[in-house]
Amino acid sequence: MLNLWNKYKYWLIGLIAITWMTVFDSNNFIELVQLRREVSDLEEKRDYYKAEIINVRKEEKELFSNIRNLEKFAREKYLMKKDNEDLFIIVEEGERK
């Protein structure tokens, strides 16, 4: 048994260390892979929201640059109308909110 231990002790210690690092350690490989995946997802979301911010700022600039654009937006988005107008909303089948 002692001869066997001397022959394979480095392999056994290495196997124990790898097992410990993979499963039991607080900074294990499984956790590391999950955290990297989460970071990747968050970076994708960050890029998406940066693009959305650019689009919203562009729309805001276009909207507030002209009173007609602002009026059109209010009428379409919030269904606003002038006092002397009637508003008819046509909803096609399947588009109800």
C-alpha cells in the first residue's frame, strides 16, 4: 500500500485538488462558468439599452423640434384630441390590448 501511495501520490493529490476546485470551493469552475455567462448576458443587455437610448434621444429630438410632430405623437400614442373633434378608434381583430 505504501509503495502504491508513493507511486501515485501526485496523481491522487492532483485529482483531489481538481475535484475540490470543481465542486467544493467557493470560487469553483461551475460557478465561474455561470458568472461568465451572466456577465455576457448583462453585456448584451447593456448594448441593447445603449442602442435604445440613442433611438429614444433621436425620437425625442425629432418630436420636440416641431409642434406638429408633438401633436401627432400625442394623438397617436395617447389618443388626445381637440375640443371640437370626435375620435374614432378602429381596432382590428387580434390587436386588442
